[in-house]
Amino acid sequence: MRSVPAGFAVLGGVVAAVAAGQQDAGVSAHAKELQARAIVIDTHDDTTQRLFFDKHFDIAKRNSDGNIDIPRMREGGLDALFFSIWVPSTVTGPPAVRRALGLIDAVREAVRTHPNDLVLATTAADIRRAKAEHKIAALMGVEGGHMIDDDLGVLRDFAALGVRYMTLTHFNNNDWADSSTDKPAHNGLTDFGRDVVREMNRAGMIVDISHVADKTFYDAIAVSQAPVIASHSSARAISHHVRNMTDEMMRALARNGGVVQINYEVSFLSEDYRVASEKQGGDVVAQLTAMTKKCGGDEACSTLETARVNRDAMTNGALPRVSWELIVDHIDHAVKVAGIDHVGLGSDFDGATMPIGMEDASQLPKITDALIKKGYSDADIEKILGGNTLRVMEQVEATAARLNRR
């Protein structure tokens, strides 16, 4: 693994300057200024797998693969990132808990060893402070409720270690909630699943409904006393993927006060790509499973290799080409359906196949520029980039404080 891609000259700060020039191409001065001023938050990223599995990966150096490292986050103006604590939902019980703890430790260690760039954040105030100190806020979200091993004590332990959201399910159902990519087993949430939501409210953890079955989604918002988020989902009206949200779900999320964070995965963005990809190699679950076997169980390898194969297929015409502009189409649709206060960004960087033109975090100013060109005001763009997420965090924190005063 090279720390500097081929074609970059290494002369002091030349690498950063050249890269910044590439991502700035076509981006207006207005967009650059707004990107620098706003608090830009990404609510879902899988770089944790690289921190945990790949002993050669250095988040502080520019990498020639993947989507995230500190240089590229800084170039893209990314101020806060939720690192996903993900264990495959086929791994359950104590082994899932142990793996989750290892991933949490990997994030905390990255912060400890890079104090000039990263700071662990658990509140909205922490994110604002990190921005003021010119540091990147590192947050954590558990991606899959199976990792608590049906134990509210484990949930509380995760919260104490700094985890600030939990996705109720992942690819498979767990013992108390149905997943969008599995056959229904519980008709949504069980009684214990409702207790999980209540305990998350009390612990100050955001309830994340990405990956859950539609019925689980409605059960969760009926129980939660705080706003919920979809940390990495897009619009089903544009791409009919079960992981995306219907317009009805978006409107319900808005009534709850929550936020849908748009996912950049190509099969979630493009219906043409989704259909062609599933005909060729099965759905995203089947593709990831096959690549994980090829990589010997190394999830970091499997996600990066899956992305490489899919992007090669787009380049050579074996699969439809998906451009980054579709991210903006999904944002625009979600704003029209749910309202400007209920849309954000949840890239799925390092965990999915990125569209052409959004190869890594350095490309994020393109989204801001495109929204300006669509006529969005600076204030509204700041909400999408991170303001809406900060508002949800503050409401979740206030709900927890109220519930703990009882």
C-alpha cells in the first residue's frame, strides 16, 4: 500500500496542494468558502475496519485506496465523522460483543495517536469545539443491534465508551427486530426491541433506522421520545432498493424530527445500476458475502475489493456508469419530501461503491457547489452539511437529560 498515489510529486506540501487543486476543479469560490465555514458531518463511514484489520493502514497519511484519511478529510472540509462499529450479523453472542469492543478501541486509539488532528466527540458541543480548534471530530455508531447480545447492560457499556448511535439491525434480523434484507420474523420490533429504543433514549444514543424493515421503522418512531436518523439511506422513489426510504417514511421521519442521511452507494443512487448489478452478481448482501470469502474473512479487504470490482465494471461498461450528481438528486428529492430540516449526509465511505467523481472525501465540496447552483441558500446548505445532525444530537441529549431526572 502506497501512502502517496502514483503521479504525485513529494516536495514539502506539494502533494496536498496538487490534490486540493484536483478536488477544487470546477468548484466555485463561494462553495469553497461555504464548505470551510460550515460544520460538515458524515454520519456513516466504515474506515474502522481498516483501523482494526489492516496493520499497515495509517489514517494520518494519504492513501492510494479507500475513501478516507486525514489529508483527504481536510481537503474536503469534513469536520466530523461517525466511524461505524460493524460486525457482520452472522457473528452473534459474546464474539460479536468482543469484536465490537475491539473496533471501539481501534477508533479511540486512532484519536489517541493523532491528537493534533482528531478528537473524540460524544456531543454536539464537542463537534462545535473541534471545529473551533481546527480538529476533526471522531464519533462512533454501532451498526447492528445484534452486537448488544440481547443485553441492555452491553448497550449502556457501548454508550459509556462513546458510541452515540446504534442501527437497530444490519443485513439479518436479530432476536428483537426485523431487517430490510431478511424475511420478517417479528413483525417489526418485539417488546424487548421497544425496551432497547427506550434505553437508547435514556442513554443519549440516537436510534438509527437504516437497515431496518419498514415495519421496524414505524415501530421505532412510535416508541422513541427523541428524533431518530437514517444514518446512511437514500430515496426509494429514485432507486427502489429496500435499504432506501419511501416518501411516506421520509415524511414520518420529518414528523419525528429526524434526519435522513443520504448514502452514496451506487446501487442506492441508481435504479439502472441496481437492476443490472443484481442480475449480474446478486444484491449487495450476496456480493459482499462472496468477496468476504475471497478475502479470507477480512472485512476491510472485502469492502475495498467489492468497490474496486464494481468501479472497474462501471468503467468498462459492464455495469451502468453512476455519476456523483445523483447524490444531489437524492438530496433534492428528500428536501422536497421531508423538508430542509430533515436531510443530511451519510456517505458509507470505505464501506460501499462510490459513484464516479466522488472517489473520496476530498470531493465533498462538489456537493456544496451543486446545491448552490440549484438555488439553495447558504443557510439551508449548512443545515444539510451538518446543522440538521447537530440539532438532532442536541435534542437526543436533552431527552436523555430529562429522562434521567425522573
